[in-house]
Amino acid sequence: MSFLSKEVEELKEATRHFANREVIPVAHKIDAEQGEIPLALIAKMADMGFFAVIFPQEYGGLDLGALGLAVVTEELSRGWLSVGSLPGRNWLCGHILARSGTEEQKQRFLPGMASGQIQSASAGTEPEAGSDAANIKVRAVRKNDRYEVSGAKMWCTFANRANVLFTYCRTSNESKHRGISLLMAEKKPGDDFVPPTLTGSRIRTIGYHGMNTFQLFFDGFEIPKGNLVGGEEGRGFIQLMEGYELGRVQFAFRCIGVAQAAYEAALDYAKQRVQFNQPIAKFQAIRFRLADMATQIEAARNLGYLAAAKIDRGERADLEAGMVKLFASEMAKRVCNSALEIHGGNGLAQDFPVSRFWRDSALFTIGEGTSEVQREIIAKRILGER
């Protein structure tokens, strides 16, 4: 059974060619320099329609759904994790806005997000609100026709280059969950942010270079009341949850893309590396590792397609999304580690891309919900507790 339509298959093939031509040749050098994705490359991604994949056609999108998102994410991530992650900001923020925003908000933001002219980032995580997503402390106080936002956010990736930050704030103490609202904080792209009311401090990471990650500090930053998503306070946590299924599928395909890249690198290396007068691919220990890697990647990919297809049919998919995020993230860490070990000492050399895949894989079981969180979600569903 094929989950993919002819149109999505063609999109997958076009994205693979794009990654081979535009992403892979520059990825390793920029990563080694801890640089950022070139703006020229982002413009080419926009020209290819990658940002438009999931958006409704009425807002300038391609309306190719979660399966379209899956294939683009995998192929771009095979080239470079950061490039595969980049459209996810607009996809997930746009998905929430398309479901929960007012018509005026949709008309104002969605066409630009679909074209890539507007770039977004999510500001949800805080020092005390990670896995406990509802434990948000950043305050938004209504003053006439504006909100004044104060507090600190963590792990806001791409915040410097974003035009709009989807910012989850506490607007009341009614309850832990119902006191949260989602506000869109507009700004100009740039490392300076909007001092003194909005500043950012870069967080240095061991991998996942290409998009810088920031701690943000709001100090009375003003947001017009018209930027309250949906025009109603207290719905921010529900809106956040509405994006989780799609977000976890997208994250899973990032993992699958990197795992595929690591597998392909290990396969090529095993065919070329000669020891004891024969390629190491002739040794059973290496052959069996490669067989396990290929099998696990294919299993994760098809589980991901299953989850994406359920989302596209409008069905509840929190169980499948949790499963594929859990399985793909842990699979990709194993595959990247095996790929590094197949390279032997060369796996530790920064000249070999497999070292990048291995470093990037450190994110996989942490980002978009830890493995422990996914197991709890799965357990609740199979035990009939939610």
C-alpha cells in the first residue's frame, strides 16, 4: 500500500533533487562554522513552494497536507537538519492560526507565511515550562488596546530572523491551563530584536547549527490586542495542543531524514573502506548493522506516513504521532551512532559529515516532547485513560 499520491511522490522527488543540488554542497561547511542558513537558500526554498505545502489554497498554499509536509521534511533534513526544520516554524504556527485565528488574522499573516515572506518562530518554552507546557509564567497585561508582555522564554529557535513570534503568555490566574493566551509579537528580523522591551541572548549548542536558538527577555513589550489569536483570552493552551500532532509528525520526519543521510554515508563508506584486503561491507558485523539500519528507517517512515494520513483524513492521531515521534527519534540516534562507528576513527573527524549527523541526533529524544512524554501519551491512550 502506498500512502503517497502521485503529486506528493513528485514533490518528494523534486525536494530530493533540491537537497542534492542546493543544500548538501553547503551544509557541512556552514555547520562547522556554526553559521546560519544563507538567506539566498531560504529564498530558493520559498521559490520551490516549500513553505506553502500545508497551507490552504485560499491563502496561497499548496494544500498538500501532512503527507506533503512529511516528504519535504525528510528530504530537506537528509541534506541538513536545520534546513529540514526551517519550514516547520511557518507550518506549525500557520496550522494553529488557520485553525484558531480570526479571518482578519488569517488574511494578514497566512499568505506571507505560505510564500516565505513572513517567517515565524514559536515562543512557548520557559525556564520552568518545558515538558510541563502549561506552567507558563510570562505575563501579558491588557492595557487599553494593547498587551504588555514581561518575562523570559527559552529555546526560541530562529527568533532573530522571524517577523512574528507566536508567544504563549499568562493573561489570568483563572487556572493553570485556562489562563494561557497566544499572542503574535511582530518585529523586524535582526539580532538586536527590539531593545529595551525585547532582547535575546543566543544559546550555544553542540549541534543543530544553521538556525540560532535564543533565550528571550520581554520587558513591557507591547502587542496590539488584534494579535490575540482567535480574539479570545484563555485559549492558548488548547491552541498549543492543536499543533502537537502535526508537530510531532514533522519532527519525526526530521529524524528520519537525518537517519537516512547517516545510513547512506555508512553504506558508501562500507563499500569503499578496505581492510584485510576487502571492503568492510563484506564483513558480517557491518552487513548486519546496515541491514538493521535500513529496516528501522523504513519502519519509522511508514509509521510516519500512517500518522500523517490520519491527520489528512481529519482523524485523531495523537497516539500515532506520539508513537512515530518516539520510535523515529530513538531509531535515528541508534542509526547515527552505528554510522559513526562504521566509519571507525574517521567518524570522529569533523571532515566527515557523519560527525554532524551524530551531533545533531542528540536533539532527537529531547525536542518536541521527550521520549518519556511520548510513552506517557501512548500509555494513556492504550489504557483508555484519555
